[in-house]
Amino acid sequence: MRAIKGVLLVCDPAVKQILLSMNEKQSFIIEDLDDHHLVIKADEEYRVRRELETELEKNTYSLD
């Protein structure tokens, strides 16, 4: 067995569902701990945060 460097993400259940959906396209979750915590691959953290931000912006109402 090989050790994998991970990062603990703390999020609400709604964001976690988005992350689980993103994980189906490209695997980055090491461990799903509970409703608010995920461990993801450390080398994927920046990409995941960037993609999550993009996804959350799609779901934000704007007055523009």
C-alpha cells in the first residue's frame, strides 16, 4: 500500500454534493469522512477549488 498526500476539505452538504459530482468526472477524493469533511489529493486542491468556484458562480443569481 502506498501513502497518498491529502488535504482536508470542510464544506456544507450542498457543496459536498457538487464535489462528489465533480469527482465522477475526474477522481480526486481520497476519503469521504462525513457530511462536512472530505480528504482530497493534495496535488488536485488548486484545480478542485477553481472548478468549484466556477460551478458555484453558475448557481449565483446576478442583477446584471
